[in-house]
Amino acid sequence: MFLIHKPLRIMKILSKNKYSGNLKISYDVVEEITAQTVNEIEGVFSLASLPLTFKELLFEPSSDKPIKISFIRNMLCIDVAVNLHFGYRIKKITESIQKHVKTEVQNMSGITVSKVNVFVKGIK
């Protein structure tokens, strides 16, 4: 079972193993794993800021974050915005980003990733 404590930006994982205790993983850790993984993929120029939703546009201050982590039904949903190098196949790079981010986050954190959404903001 996964529990979220939003104000502290910490994910709390209750162990189902024979070990007792809790494991807490910050959203920032998952964001850093995602950023490192994306930057290692050939064809990625840089991370970019995510597009704003209508709600964010009206009610929340502007954020230039390239990665957004959502915790839905005990699974992570990761949004990533990138700029790509000119001359690479967009579909191939975005599929590679989805595959590698999902694998790395699941391997390093033990939390299931339901989906990785990739937003291509530009070509450099």
C-alpha cells in the first residue's frame, strides 16, 4: 500500500515483506531519476517546461518544471517535456524516453509507473 503526504512532497511505501518499517521516497527523488534518465537518451537536447493546464493558468503560479509526478491509484504517472536534436526520429526518441524512464523509476524506487507522457516542446 502506498500513502502520500502532499505538503511534505513525500511518498510513503508500507512494506509487505517480512521486514518491518517504512520507506519514504520524495517526489524530488523520482524527478531526479527521471531527469537523469532522459538526459542519457541520444537525441534529447534538453528538458523543457511543461505546458500549463487551464487550472494552472488561472489559479496557480507559473512553474517552469520539466517533470510532473502524479500519484494515482498506488501508481505513478510521469509527465516529461523535452527539446530534441534536429535530425532524429521523434517517435523513436519519445518511445525510448517512455521505456527507459518507466524501467529506471520502477527499478530504483519499487513503485509501479502506470504511464510516462512525453511532450516535445521544440527541435534544436
